[in-house]
Amino acid sequence: MSKIRCLFAVLACVALSSCVADRLKFWDSGAHKTYAVSGLDDQEEIGAYIRTIIDEGFAEPAEDAEDIAYLQEAVRLDVLKAMRAKGYYDAAVAYEDEGEEAGRYQVEAGALTIISAISVRPAEYEKKFPDLGIAAGDALDAAKVLTAQGKLLQKIQKESCAYDLDIRHSVILDPATRTAEIIFRVEEGKPAAFGALKFSGMESVDQSYIDKLITWDEGACFKHEKLAAVRDKLLGTGLFSRADAVLPSDAAKRKDLPVEFVLKERAQRTLSAGLSYYTDEGVGAIFGWEHRNFLGSGEKFNADLTLSMLEQTLETNLTKPYFLRNDQTLSLSASVGREDTDAYERLSIGTGFSVKRTFSKYLSGRAGMDFELTRITEENESADNFALLSPIAALTFDSRNDTLDPHKGSLVKISVEPAFDVLGESDPFVKNKFTAQTYYEAHKRLVLAGRINLGSIIGSSSENLPASERFFAGGGGSVRGFGYQEVGPHDSGDPAGGRSLVEGSFELRYKATDTLGGVAFIDVGQVTDKVTPSVDNLAIGAGLGFRYYTDFGPLRFDVGVPLKGDENTDANFQVYISIGQAF
């Protein structure tokens, strides 16, 4: 087994060093050259910007010498354009080969053009909005000028009710003095107000539900961004494939602007299916049915059937938006299932409710109650019956740009779940969980991902806890390389679980093409009988993975091996195949 681990480690190092070297040396997969920049050694900020231009220019592969030469000239012109955009209008850029493996871009920056004056016309706007983020004496940077123009537009929009509003700028260069005058010109139409509102194209969606999405009253100041926001909300419900805001043809001349949203309902029912294969869990399948307008007001009903060698579960969930408040959602759930693992066998039926409130774009909270009847049988023990009543309180921060394949952002969850056994078989306990995941896009093809999970149960010993409520670790969603529930305390050779959990993972995700990619990962974890999570004897697993990217998410194929803490596993490696990233 040690030979297999060593070979696996060597392969991982080769793969990692290869893809990292490609990114750091800015290699083009067709040209195989390292491109250097000269002439900007004393201008660190500009030098870093130009290196980014070169990196992006050679990101795509070149097939032959003609394509390579074309890319090299195209990048030279891009560098020249970038220098001028930074205010170096006299810049010159030359390229020369330095052998088969290197090339160099020689940049002569020339004199820097400085802003001599900034004005806004009509003059009343200049007096009203004096701070635009640029000033006389600054370098003439095209990006900063456009940012200032956008800032001026946003400031005027906040106070303006005009249907027509346009801002343009002109730059008057003086080559003799290397200076430039910037003039922003504002064209603002007559003020207008929202008029009557109507919808067309609705068939099954209730008008009362749509009315809750509207963010203005009739007679309110007209804002284009409010129209766009409502359109996004309508499409975001998942009930419409089209939501067009129609205004009168003479809108620019009117004081009141009636609005009609032309809607087209999309199919409201969806069937889904997914397959997975883990060497420790066997083949698994998930079948789902969703209705996105169950009662006519955007209520979503889901029924999900999970079938595997270890688990068979049917779960249903009904969510009702705008419950008592516009920022609240009510969820009702019910489930029935069977689970048969090396640690225990469980039969269960449960129900619950929760209310989710959105505090901001990324922050939300949830509170509710779950009730579950379970019958649990552990190895060499009689079956025990539990009736757990569990209040729930949770807080979630989620800024990820994608749930199945995130490249940026973070996810943080904190939950507290007290539990009381109505039948008295278990002592009262409190289950606390903390999860944090973060993603950093080091390059458009390279993502660094990390996560940590912590858990603690207080109020009861492990022996008096229902086995299904204890913490376990190991498997495709935990410490890869180990089998399902294999990490942590064991009793007579079977997983026993514990009262505390710590898990950590780090992944380096490299996307070679639009559809193919690879992953190198290392996972750690531990479960103990102590209340406080411990890192004294972490189990460690590592491995490589393959990703095939589809429209609905990446297909995952991971192979992991146990590196440390493998006394409770007999397998040299584990294989995991499923949809979506590991986290």
C-alpha cells in the first residue's frame, strides 16, 4: 500500500507543478515561450498591468508558427493600446524572439499626459457634483475617466426622474505641453413619473403574487433601474421565460409613464435524475420532481427520492415566498427513510417547519422546529426508539458566484439545534455546527478552494445520544481516501461516532479547456468523544480528480488515498463519481 501512496504522491506533484508553472511563466500551450517585458522596471504598477495583458493574450493555444506570429503581433498592439490608455500617448512597443523558448516585449513609455482641467456642462452639474474621483494634475487614465463618468451618471440618476439621461465626455489633448482637458456633457430630459401598471401573458400565476414584486407606487419618480430590478425579480422567480417592460412610444415627451410587463410563463414542473458511484457507498441515484407554482403564488414544491446501498429516503418540501413579510419564506418539510451503515441501522419519519429571513444580498437567517421519530439499532444492541423535538436557529452568509462550481466568494453557516427526546430514551443535548468555505480565482483557469467544518454536541454523553445524531467523518463529502464513516472512534471494529468533529479540505482546481479540468486535493478530519473538536490525531487523505464541465454543472471523478490515520480502513484507495464539486 505504501508503494501505491508514493506513486500517487509523485503523480500529484507532477500535475501540480506542471499547471502552476504554466500559469506563473505565462506559457502558451502552442508557443511554449516565456515572454518578458523590458523598459518598465521603475514603474511597478504599469509593469504588472502590461504583464496581465500579455498573459491574457497567450492564454489560448496556438497551433502552428503562423498562428504564434499572429498572436505575438496582436499582443504587441494590445500592449501599445494599453500604454496609451494609461496616458502614455508617445509609447512605442517592439517584440523580438530570444530563441525557441523565450520572447521579449521592449516598451518605451515616453512622456505621461497629465489632466490640466476637468469641467461638467451645463455648469450647474459641476457645482452640484464636484467630487468625481479624478482631478487636475492626475495622469490621463482612460479607465479612471470612464469610472468618473459612471460615477457622475449614478449621482445624477439618484436625483433625476428623467426618462432621457445621457452623459458623454471629450478629451482635448495638447501635444506641446503633454496635457489634456476633460469635458463631461450632460443631457437630461424632462422629469417623469410612473403611471398605471398592468401585466399581460399570465395564465396560472396569481396577480397578488406579482404585485409583491413591484417596488414603486403610481406617481413615484421614474427610474430606469427600478424597471430593470422588477424585470430581474420576475425572471428570478423561475415562472417566466420572458418579462419585457413596454413603455409608450412618446415616453420622452410624457410626464406620466404607464408601464406594461409582457410576460410569458415557462414550464412550471421539472423532473430530474442523478447518478453517483462511491467505492465505499456503491451506486446511488437521486430522482426529483419540482413544481414552481404549486398553489398559484410562486410556492415551490419538491419531492426527492434518494436510493443507494446505504440509504433510501423520500423527502418533500414546500416553500412559500413573501410569508408575512416581503423578506421572509416559509418552508414545510416531511421525510421518511431508512439508513443501514456499519455504525447503525435507522428507520425514521419526520416533519418540520422553518422561516427564512433575508437581511441583505448575502446574509440570511433561519428559525424553526423539527420533529423526528426514529428506530435505531446498533451492532449487538437492541433497537431503541427516539422522538426528537428540535428547535433550529441558523445564520448563513453566501457570496458564492455559483453553487455547483464556485470560482469566487465564500459560504459561512452557523447553526444551533437543541434536541429533546419526548420518549426520554436520550438525554437533552445541543448540536452546534460551523461551516466555512472560500474560493479564490487565482487565474481564469485556476481556482483555489478551501473549507472547514466544526461540530460540537453538549449536554449528553456519546452513549446516550441517538447514533444518527453523533458526528461521523470519512467519505466523498468528508475525508476522501477513507470509507464512509471510517474516521473516528470505533467499537468492535464498527464506527461509533462522537461528540465533536473537525474537517478541513484544500483543492487546487485547474480548467484546461472549456469542458475538461483536473483537481488536486488534500482532506483532513477527526471525530472524538470530547465536546471540544481536537486536531491531535487528524486523519489525512489526498488525491487527484477529473472534471467534465456541462451546462448543468461539473461531473466529478475523484480518486483518494489515506495517508495518515488509516488503521480503521483496509482499502488502498477510494473512487468517487458524482455531479458537482466536492464542496
